[in-house]
Amino acid sequence: MKIIDLRSDTVTRPTPAMQAAMAAAEVGDDVWGDDPTVNRFQAIAAERTGKEAALFFPSGTQSNLAALMAHCDRGDEYIVGQMAHTYRWEGGGAAVLGSIQPQPIDNESDGTIPVAKIAAAIKPHGPGLGAHFARTRLLALENTWSGRALPMAYVNEATALAREKGLGVHLDGARAFNAAVASNVSIAEICKPFDTVSICTSKGLGAPIGAVLVGHRALIDKAYRWRKMLGGGMRQSGYVAAASIYALDHHVARLAEDHANAEALAAGLTKIEQVKVLSQATNMVFLQLPEAHAKPLETFMASKGMLMQGAYSARLVTHLDVNRDDVNRFVAAVSEYFAGVNA
């Protein structure tokens, strides 16, 4: 029986065509800068995002961290959302490895950070009072946020304020292509307001590993050194870069299928009385389950070959390994579980 895994879009496996592209890749030693497939991927990524340069990373976590370290010196500060991945879910790397102080601000439900609160959080610097504070150097945003694409009007306003105040701007764009497809704009339009953008190819785009940092060449050059120091200098990495090239060429437009499947998933689950659908956007569905049934439901679904996070507030994520029939099977299994406990 096919396993239906809705825990995350990180669980995707390379398609046969992607595997063929990987097997056929021409490789070199990327630490020496002579892996032709890595170089081609970086050139493609820079061109499609409208940026000067790009750098291939093993993971989005490392890509984000290298970007923060390229923007900020030791003792500097970056403004970030309270629930943002770079602050909350990446092991505190900016503080531990970069000696960068985070200034978290509560996000609104749509992922935005109120512009007035950003302005209020920027510290004075220079002689006198400024000596008391870490220097505010960077604003970091995230797109998508719980599946939601950040409103472009907000992005433009927030980044304009940051630049007016002399700050750099970074985007954790792990799912930036989902945002582009959902917003019906190009990936270059999503990336345009930012100095650096980190994009994962190992989530909805389906590559087995990899992320790319795009941005101004001077910042990418600094990130290159930090990548080496952080252990991200790989050798014949063209084999995995080939997967990312294939993903950019073949798996971007099809993200709309994931979004449609998530919408169908939410619609089906809404019909089950015990399940409360909190939100659905792009390829994510957030649920509230009866607390007493959260773990039993997870166990029941696993017995049916269906994987989910069974927390009280659950997140389900569609991706290229999940089709509409799988969605229908999943909804039917949830319905079966609750019919059984109420029998």
C-alpha cells in the first residue's frame, strides 16, 4: 500500500526523471569552484530570481544562517518574527554561531510584523545613548508564513522602512515558489525587495537536498566564506545540484496542484464534525482536533499507511507525492476513525 505522508513537503522523494538527471550530472569539486552542474544551477537561480549571484547550500537552515552572518557582525542585531523559522526553529544558530542578537516581534496571523513595531524596535547607535545597544542591522521576513503568501504591499512597505533606516533585508523564502505561484507573480517579483533570499529546493520542489541563497554579489561572496566555515563546502555536489535544476525546470508550475489538493483536503475535513479546520493556504492545512483523540487518530492513520502530526493543532502538507486520490483516501480514513469512536 502506498504511504500517504502529510507531515511535511520535506518528505518528497526524487522522481525517476529527477534521478536520471542526477545520474547524468557532470561533476567536479565545488570547493575548488569547478563543479559545472553547481555553477550552472547557481547561474540559473540568480537569473530566475533577478539577483546578481547565487550560492548552493546543503540546507535552508545553513543558507539562512550564512545570510544573517553576511549581513551582521558580532554583537549586531536582527529584527525577526517571534515565530519565524530563523529565530525559533533553527537551533539558535544566529546567536550561538554568529553572535547576532535577535530582536523578535510578535507576528500578526498573516505572518506580517507591524511596520510601526519594526520602526520602534530599531535601536539608536553611535556615541552616547547608542553605545548601550546592539546595532540593528537587518530585518528578516518569511514567505510563505503558515502557508500564506505575504502581501506584496506589506513587503514593499516594510522593506522600504528598513532601507530608510539603513538596514539590510533578508527573506527566508523556503517556500518562496509557493508564494509566487499562489500570488500569480514571478519568483523575481517575490525576491525583488530583498538583499538576500534563501530558497529551499528540497520542499515542494521535490529535490532530495539543497537550498540556494541569492542576492547582491558582495553579500553572496561573504556568505561563501561563512558556508565553508559552517561545513557547507561540498565536493561533487553537482549530483544534488542537478536535482535542483530539474526541480526549477519541471516542478514549479505544478505547485498549483499541491495548492488545489490542500484546498480539497480542507474542504473534505470540514465536513467531519469533530475536526475544526483553522486555515488553509497554498499547500498547508491547519486543524484543531479533540485533544483526547489527537494521538489515537495519529496511530489509527499510521495503521492505514497515512502519516500526520497528531498534535492538538495539526498541520497537514500536500506535495508532489500526494495526489487527489490520496487526499480522498485520507479524508475517508479520518471520517472512519471518528465514526468508530462515536459508534
